[in-house]
Amino acid sequence: MWTNEPRSLPDWIEDAYEILVPEIEDGEGGLSQEQAYDRLLAHDTFPSEPADAEYAVERLLDSGWFYEVDGALRVTDPDP
């Protein structure tokens, strides 16, 4: 069934979004996926497994929270 309601992600993936948004918006060209993984793994509140970082970024891309241009992650709907 189709719905216009936004799909929610698990809290730990939404936490990854909150960690990465300032990093992406502060950079002039966004972040590569590898840079995003590194930022997540360096953050003290994010799980320390590389597979978790990769999974979180993939879910954020697949869910439309991020998009990718020329290998750089961008925020789909940044806060004004």
C-alpha cells in the first residue's frame, strides 16, 4: 500500500544521519562514502564495526536521505 508518510529508519541509522549532515554540509563537495565511514567510526556514539558504517550509509542512500553526485554524498533535504 502506498503512503505519503516518511519512512523511518532505526534510531542508530538516524544517529548516523545526524553525525554526517554537518560534515557533508561543511565540506565544499560533500563527502565520499569512505570519508563518511571514517567519520562514523571515529564518532564515540556510533558502533565501531565497519560493516555498520557501510550499512548505515547504504540505508540513508536507499531511503533518499542522502544522494550521491560524482562520488560525493549530499543531503537530500538540508535544514534551512
